[in-house]
Amino acid sequence: MNVTATLKPGAADLDVVFGADGSNITIEVWGVDGLKLKGGASPVSQPSVRNGQSVKVSVLYDAVATESNLAIRVSGTFNGREQAKVQSFTINLGSQPKGTLDGESKVDKDGRPVKVMKSQ
């Protein structure tokens, strides 16, 4: 299965696409690192899914001042075996992404990104 997310301030739309027929499907979503869910469909249950089928799950969450994560767990029976996948999506609500600093971005002679820092 493949999970993608469209993240917006205070909301996320998750799209789960199944790569095999399955049964007894459960989709759970929760917040990590301080992210609190305030609404949406979780858990979602599907009696069965088909190969290529897409299941959409929308959730609402309270913004936090720091980087946090939205986690999703999809479980079910595929090819006669119980299987599960857990994935998380980082939500960076207004804080600067890790590893970036003010400065000019350039590329060195080998094509690697370099951050040029200027002292004040």
C-alpha cells in the first residue's frame, strides 16, 4: 500500500492506495510530538479493498508551535497474512525546517548544495 498526505494548516487529507486485495482493513490516525487531533474519521474500517483501490481519510488537528508528526497505521489481511504499515508525516507549523539557516544557497563545483553564511 502507498500512503500520501496533503497537509494544510489544521488539516490533512490522507490517501491510502492498496497494492493488493485485502480484508478486515483498519486505518488509524494519531498525533505525535504534541500534535492533537480534533476531528476526522479515525479509525476507518473497510470490510474489503481491491488492488488499486483508494481510501481517503481527512483529519483535523490543533496547531502546535514546534515540529510534530501525524502518524497513520493501516492494517488488514493481504494474501492470507495479517499485515500492517505505519507511516508518519512531519508537520512544521511556522517553525523553520531543521537544517536550514538564513543565508544564500549556492551549488559547489560538484553540484552539492552549499549554504553561504554572512556574519553581521
